[in-house]
Amino acid sequence: MPYTQDIVEELNILVRYNLTTTQEGIKVHKTATPEIINATQRLYDKGLISQKDGGYLTTLGREVAEQAQAILDILKPA
């Protein structure tokens, strides 16, 4: 099954998290695009982040974000 646009948008949110610390989250403002707001809500619904507007990664969210960032590092142009 190929990545859907929704999944790509969720991955783009996850790779914004700073994985060098657990004390830094993100905040998605109400002025963000609907795609970003919806992707963040879906991540919250899946239990990957602590707040519907961002917050911190959950334990599961951190694992997924680490994998997402690893994939991005491998696939980005040299």
C-alpha cells in the first residue's frame, strides 16, 4: 500500500520534533493550514502526540518519529 497524502502530512509533522530532548514539543496554531491541523489531530487520535495541537511525543510517538526521521535521512538526496 503506497503512502497516502494524509500519511505524508503526518510524517512531515513527526520529523519536525527534536529527538535530542524529550523536553521540547511543538505547537500547531489555529492559523496553520487545514492539512497541518488535521494531520496533528490524527497523530493525537493515534496516540503519538500528547495534545491535539501538538505537544510532546508519546513513547510510541517517539519511536515512530525516530523511524520517520531515519527514513528521511536515508532517502534525501546526497
